[in-house]
Amino acid sequence: MFLEVLQLSVTYANQATAAVRNVSFGLPAGDIGVLIGPSGCGKTTLLRAVAGLEPASSGEIRLGGEVVSRTGLSLPPESRQVGMVFQDYALFPHLSVGRNVAFGIDHLPRADRQNRVAEVLELVGLAGQESRFPHELSGGQQQRVALARALAPKPRLLLLDEPFSNLDVDLRERLAHEVRGILKAANTTALFVTHDQLEAFAVGDSIGVMNHGELHQWDNAYTLYHRPATRFVAEFIGHGVFTSAVIQEVAGQVVVQTPLGPLDNMTECPLPNAYPNGTCDVLLRADDIVHDDDAPVKAQIMRKAFRGAEFLYTLRLVTGETVMALVPSHHDHSLGEWIGIRPQVDHVVTFHRD
């Protein structure tokens, strides 16, 4: 692992509890890691600790096998060879694009500096834009200039703190894909902070979900969605709800009894003895629920959100439980209408009854 964070805690002097508590994860060279979680969860504090802007209260941070942070030791950012991209871009408005990008490499001979500026601007898709000024560029172009400036000194690690938060939603996801391509082309190891799941899924090889200073899970997007390690991850990632269930063994087969009827023929399911009397909560994602007018189970549409190709329906069962369903948008039903639904579940995610 190129970046190793080992049992790291960070405590501010004016706070009784740690902003980051016992966090551990690893990031291979050339990979992109993403930290995601609600506001105040500690993700930016963790990023600042990796940068060398916050001292560790306990634990260690290693870069390329070198300890750069532990109790009593904190190498400054320049000694760590870490680059940073901020949410406000931090471009110098009075300097041209070329001079902004060259800001961190002014120690190089002039010819080498010009060549490196041209090289990184081409990498970010802004070749030949050296003489323009930040106010002449769009928000997405300014963000790419900030990225080029951070890449110009060839940092060992690039840190990005909510770099797209000032951009509109459509541009954010597109730029996230572009930035991933740029970082991969540069073979740059990067750690990225965001609160936007689509950004995280678009850019990250590994994603860490944080809450209240703790890292709940560090995994790829598919595993976070389908096999969440904690109830918080299950609730935070994607659309879904928990409903009561009972795991039973019927004629040698494990069946999960739910308000939508029995779930069976699954590839993965806990045994009944995993929970007292088999009683648990099961996570039902919106894509686990299929709209079927012929289904015996009916549900009333309480809310609907148009997503273009589909509606996200929030539905209430006769028994009072709530589920969600993604339905093709040509199935445009009215609020209050009752529709047929059925579960289509490959594997179940279960937790102890809350």
C-alpha cells in the first residue's frame, strides 16, 4: 500500500471528542480513494491530517512506507510531496493560466517549466490556454486549471477536498469522470473528499463511508451498495428502507418472511439462528421492488420523484410499512394510487432489529 492510515485519531484542542477516531485504510499506488459521509463526519479533518495540516493525536500515516505522521511527529505538506485541490480552486486572478500552473514549479529552469506547464494543460484538456485568465474560463475549466497546477510538481499523493461543490449537478458528475481519466493517465495516487455519492462512484477505486469520526467501511462501490458492513452504510448508500422480517427454514430451504411475502431462492441468506427467533430487519433497495399489476401485494404511492428514465416511488403497504421502487417513467401513476408490487431479491442484507 502506498498510503497507509493506521488507527489514526485527530482531536482538536477545544473539543472533548475526537474528530477522527481509530481510522485505518490503505490505498495502492495509482489508485483513487474517496471519503464520503454527512457534513461534520470527519472526512475533511482526515484529509487535512494526511496532508500534514492537522497533527495526529494517535496512530500513524505512512506514504510509500515512510512514517509522515504520528504522535509527536508531523512532516509539513511540502516534505510529504502532497498536492491539494480545494473546492474554491484558489487560483490567482491576476495571473494567467500558464503562470497559475507554473506557481509551484518556479524552481525549474524556464524551458523545463514551460514544457511541464504545456504537458499538464494538455493532460487536462486545456492545451494552448496558457495566456488566458481565470475570469475568462468556465467553472469546469477553472477546476481543470487547479488540477493542472496541483499535478505540475508531480506530487506523490494528490488530495482533493470537495473540488466540484461549486459546480452544477450535471457538470459535477461529468467532470468527476474526466478527472478520474486525468488522474489515471498521470498514474497519480489520489484521495478525494465529497458528500455526493454519484461523484464518489464515478471517481473512486475504493470508497470509505464515515460517520461521527469513524470509518464504517472501505470498499468498492458495488460492495458498499450490495454488502454494506453496518446499518449506517446500508442507509447512507443508495435508496432503500428496512422492514421487519423473520428468517425460517421451510422444507430444508431458508425463507425470509416479509410484509411483501416470502423471499426465497436467493444466492445468499443468513441462517435462522443468526438472530433471536430468526427475527431481524431486512434492507430492501428500490431496485429490489418490481412494479407488477398482477402481483397480489398492493401498495399506495405516497411520493414520486421523476428521474428522467424512471420514477422513484415511495410506497406504503396495507400493513403500514414503507418501501421504495424504481419504475420505468412510462408507468406514470398518480399520488394515492394503489399499484401491484413484488420483491425480486438475489440476496438479502439483514441486521438486528433496530
